[in-house]
Amino acid sequence: MSVPRTICLGFLVAIAIGTGLLMLPFAISPEGFATIDGPLDYIIKALFTATSSVCVTGLSIVNVGEFYSIWGQVFLCLLFQVGGLGYMTATTFLLLILGRKLGLRDKLAVQQSLDTPGIAGAKQLVRSIIIVTAVVEIAGALLLMQVFQPEYGFIRGLWLGIFHSISAFNNAGFSLFANSLSDYGTSTLAIAIVTGLIIIGGIGYQTIVETYTWIYRRFVKRSHRFSFSLNSKVVSSTTIALLAIATLTFLQTEYQNPDTLAPLSFWHKLLAAWFQSVTVRTAGFNTIDIGQMTVPSLVLTLPLMLIGSSPGGTGGGMKTTTFRILLNATIAALQERQEVLCYRRKIPNDLLIKAVGVIVSSLLVIIVATMLVSMTSTSIDFLPILFEVVSAFSTVGLSAGITANLSPISLLVIIVTMYIGRVGILMLMASFYDNPMPSVIRYSEEDLLIG
């Protein structure tokens, strides 16, 4: 059992346990039982929802708020909490609670699952992740309770705050409302809280810790001696640029759309465009009807979903750092430079190879999955199918409204796509073969035509 095999198998075990929990009779409401059409439908609904929860995707073929009882909703929270933290982080935390010391293999597993540069301080890293998660989710729940309490009362408002806080921070995208957060699209407080949770969860724990350290040293110790790592610089700048560009573009493409932004005031249009720019990067909530968006907006959403969140975060996608490396490599090629630079640092060749491997393998998975879904759900147009597949692979959870209309075989394809997107295509492929032995052979170079 290599580390990649342990991680991939761990997610499968979590999905299997989640499926069993969601099939328990008391996890489903009486209204939910009335919508079940036979044993196969019963199993597929549980398997699809469990996979979507563990893979923090958010796609659903049922109305979560009505289909599941309070116990089923609690199980969902546990599943996308484990999925957001990562299987190895959650497991390591349980080992620490039980008093077990972390071995070298445990530290390697944490390092690979979180994509951190080294294995030193794995125990402290896991503890800091749990603390950050607890603090942010509790704060988010208390703030969101202020939004829901006036309409639903204290108890129901508190539960809605807890559920949506955990879902937002883990970039899961599940909501207890039938139309997601559409009823709160004009609430500045709700939009600010949810988007803040999504960004904090998706930006990566290393960036969160470094930002906290910088604030503490700058304003508490009055010290200016702190330098952000290259990872944090790339993650922060790329995230800010993507959010700004996407907000302005969505505002322009949907401004006159009568089914989305046109009926709103300018401030509410800006809120909706901002929320859309945040949620398409792996969260999956929506305040407007995705199926009514213009074609340019849907096309813009595809690359944003594919880019996703950042390494060490709770979201999916090929990651902002991968996108930035490929972008800088393209710039270097256009300028005929021999090195790929970023903030006056040279990007190692192994990272370039990894970035190319991520994007090429990701596109291959998307192409194959789109073809299979198109073959098994022939009544659905191509663009909604492509949108659904990219959303599943990038663990976004946004849908053009076709999820419930997919055939059982198409749903199984989406399930596999969500799983591959969550564990990572390179991690999955690494689980099929043993660690390569170092080679002393060096082959000669030869040029070939490119472009």
C-alpha cells in the first residue's frame, strides 16, 4: 500500500461509508421516501449524493433540504467536512486524538495529500488546519445565523448557519434551500459571509497561516521582517486577478439578461457578478439561475471551473498555481526565454512537467467523460453536458439544470468523474504503479518541430 493507494482507497472507503449512512431509513424524510422509484434509484441517489459530498462537489439529484431528515443532513455535513479536510488530514487528526505518534509514512501521506513542500512539522500542520477550520466555520455559522434567524427562528436559523458555513468553507456547494442561495442574492451580509468562507477555504492553509503570521508580526510585534513564500504570492495574486476579471466579465455579459441580472439594481448586479466569480471556482452555490445564463457566460465559466482553487485548499480543479505556471511558461515561450520565471524565481523543470501532465490528463478525462455522457443521454445538448462534466471534474457543483435528467449510466460516469477530480488525476495514476527507481541513464537530446 503506497501513499497514493492509501489516499485513493481512503476516499473510496469514505464514499462507501457515506452511501451506507445515507441509505439508513432515519436519514431520509417521509417526503424523500415518496420520491424513490425502486431499489436501483434508492442506491444511485445515496451513492451519487455521498460521492458528491465526499468530493465536495455539490451536484445533487435530490432536493437535499426536503429529501433528507435532520440526521441525513448531519451525515452530509460530516461527509463534506472529511472531504474538504482531505482523507489523510481527517485520519491523522483522529490518530492524534487517540495519542498515536505519526510515523514517516503518515507524514508522507499528509505531505502528498496537502501538496506541501516537505514532511517536517506534519503534526503541527494538521493541528493548525483543524484549529483554522473550527474557528472559521464557527464564526461563519454565527454570522450566517444572523441572516437566517429573523425568518426561521433561533433553532432552525442556527442549523441553517452551521450547515451552510461548513458547506461554504469546504467549497461543497450543498444548500438546504431548493434554489440554493437565490433568495439571498440581494443580501449584502449573506453574500459577504458566504464568499468570504469560500475564498478562505479555497485559498489554501499555507497562505492562511502565512497571512496570519504577517498580520501578527506587522501589527502586534511591529516587525517588518517577514517574507511570503512564492506559493502564497502566486496563489494570492492569481486569485485576486481571476476574481476581478471574472466579476467584470460576468457583469458585462449578464447585465442586460432579463433572466439573471437585468431586473436588479446596479449594486445587486455587482453583488451577483461578484458571487458568481467566487462560486464558479469550486463552490457550487448560485444566486442566479445557471441554466438561464448567456452562452458567453457559460463559456467563461468553463475555464474558471477548470482552474479551481489553490493547493492545500478545500476546493478542486487543476489549481491556481498550475494555471500560473502554464501561463508563465507560455509567456516565456513567446519571449523566446529559456527559463520560466515567477517573482524573480526560476520554476523547476519537474514542476513544469507536472503542470503539463495535470492539464493534459484533465482535458483527456473531461473529453472521455463528455463523450460517454453524450452517448448515454442523447436527448441533452452538448454544452450543458460539457458544463456538467467540467463542474463534476473540478468539484464545483454548478449545473445547467440537467443533473436529474441524466440516465443511470451517465450518473455513474459523473460519479467516477467527481472521484477522479477530487483525488487528483496524477495521484490516481500514481496509485496504479510502484514508485519509480532513480535512473542513471541520460539520453541524448534531439530537436523536433513545435507549433
